[in-house]
Amino acid sequence: MWDNNIQFRKTPAKASQREARLSYIRVKYLFLMWLVVFIGSWVFYVQYSSYTELCRGQECKSIICDKYSKGIIDGSACSSLCEESSLYFRRCLSTKPNNQVYTSSWGDQDGVIKCQLGDVLHYELGEEMEPKKEIALFDKPTRGTSVEMFKEMVASLLKAKVGEQANLSSLVTLILSVADSNKDGHISLPEAKSAWALLQHNEVLLAVVLQGREHTPKLLGFCGDLYVVEHVPHAPLFGLSLPWPMELWIPTGMRLSMDQWFTPSWPRKAKIFIGLLELIEDIFHGTFGSFLMCDMRASTFGYNDRHDLRLVDGRYVVAEEAFKQAMILQRCEEDEDCVYGVDCRTACDRAEHRCMAEVAQPNLARACEALKDYLLRGAPFHLQEELKKQLYACSALKGSAEKMEMEHSLILNHLKKFLWKQISHTNDS
């Protein structure tokens, strides 16, 4: 007979095996947790280091306010920035350490502060916009320079940038009116130093040239070479802003597709694109010459709540005359060496090893090529064939717009008229 009270016990060997297995699992999980913490800490350190290198707004403010307190520079934003503290830096948008960009608040007005760090007043033509180190900050005009001499300096600089213009004197007068920041009818030496520093920036010159036009942000104020422009609420033109840990793990191809998903409705996209066509019209044979837009990426543009296009970053918008003069001085071995900004290209004269002056494609062709997917995605089915046809004709334009002015104007006006016809009856337009 079996004894019902007998209990079966685990052998010592089995118990020790189980404990060993549990210990192994614990060690494995502890190792995995340590690995996650280590990688997370390393990524955080790298990102924090990148942030502190890129975002140096306080340093920028200290330099500018030090110059202002010493009476070296002056401008319409100096008092608010350095004395009243009514103009202050908010969110960092910088993508390069020497080009500081921050959202700002100035009283009840939102803006964007742009400030250069280091000796960055003069640039070589090239994608990286590297500074010429020999140029000192705020060294011109010197003490003893009369207003007439300063006027001649400005005229000479503008002539080099925009070429010989019949109305060059009008542009000089416009620049001098901006330089007179307190509007007392006189330009002090600190105001002149600030104005001269600002004139080295393509974006500021464009803001002055196109002031009153709706597609470029207004210049709100300046202090030295720090300047404040109108804030554009929706930028970049398309795309989704994700936290940086997510950015690390999303493949580039998938990210490009996601960017296209998060866009306005098609009629609103069409209206935004029409705004780009109007901006191209404004800077082609404008009042003060022609300009080239050498960065057609989505990050260059934005739009307001009414879906009117705004130029967000004008650093690579350059006067065509200045572009030509600089390119012919640039040495090359092949066509790829002859690029300004992101997409303004010329051919390389291999015999002379010099870049040629004429841009390969006008603004219109590069705009159509860069944003064709943006405009085609979501377009009504019955419009797609005609829209593709027009965008192809637009993208195929070659040479400078000046040499093919008639064809350029016909394609631009035809495309703009076609888009307006499709959206004029919709609420979204």
C-alpha cells in the first residue's frame, strides 16, 4: 500500500539548474537595461552638445549689446534688445553655429531674430557660405567719414551687387532711409556701421528691395548685423516636425514620404505655389534688377494662415549681376564645381578652368522641378495629365530667364492662370 503522506521533493540538481537559469535571465535583463541607459545617455550627450554648439543666442546678444553700449553700433532694435529687454530670444532654429536664428517676441509682435557670429560679413560664393576671416566686424565706415562719402560707399557696393541700374540712386536713397533708424533725418556713425554690416547680407538687401511686397517677410528692426524679420507661422513649406529621438530611427525614404503626407489640401497647395510664381515674377527684372533664388528646398519657404507663400530663408537669394561676377572668378575642373547655394549651377569652361557666368536654369525651372511632387500629390484626377504637362515644360527651361524672356513669361503666366482657374471657386483658395 502506498503512503499518501509521502511528498516528492525536487532534487538539489534540478533546483540549482532553475536558480542558474533565473540568474542568467536577471543578468541578461540587467545588461540590456544598462545598454539602453548607456546608449540613451550617449545620444542625449551628442544631441545636447550639438544643441549647445548650434544655439548660441546669448553669446550673440552679449556681443551685440557690448558694441551698442560702447557706442560702436546703433539701430532700431538696440534699445529694446539691450536696455528695455522687450525684444528677447525664444526658440532656437539655427542649423549652423555661425548663423543664429531664433523665434522672438518684441512687445506684442512675433518675429525671427537672425544674427551672425564671428567675422561673417563677407561670403564666398559656395554652398557652405564660409566667411572671409580677414574682414573685421563693424570696421566701416571709419571715423571722419562724411554722409556723402558713406553714400558713395553704399552706391559702389550696390553697383557691385545689382549692376549698373538706371534707378541705382533710388536704391541708395532707400538704403539710407533704413539706416536712419531713429528717423531724425541724420545718419550717425553707429547707424552707418550697422547699415554697412547689414548690406553684406543678401537677405537684408532683398527685404529692402522687395519691401511692400507680400511674399517676403518685413524687416522689423536691426542692431549691428543682428536683424529681426516678420515671423512666418507655417514653416517649412511641408513636412512634420518630430522629436529628435524619433528622427534617428526613421529611414530617409520613409521620412520623405511622411513629409508629403502632412501638407494642406490641394487647392491650398495650389495657392501657395501661385505665391511662389508671383515671387519669381517680383525678382525677375524687378525695379532694382534681377535676383536668383539658389535654394528651392521646402525649408526655404513657409506660408501664413491665409496660405500666402512667404520666403523664410533668403540667404541664397543673390543679385544676378553679383552671381555672374563671382562665378567667372571661381576655378573648376568639372560642372559640379560650379554651384552656388543648393541648386544654382553654371557650366565649367574646362579649357580655362573657370566657371561660366550664365546660370544653367532660371528660377522658374528649378522651382517647378523642386516642388512638382508637392503640387501633383492630391491633385484632382482630371487635372493631373495637364498639370504634369505644364510642370514638365516649366522644368525643361534652360539658360537664364533674360535670354528666353518671352518663353519664360508665357510658361509662368499659363501655369498661374491654369492653377487659379481650378481653385478660384473653392473656399480653400
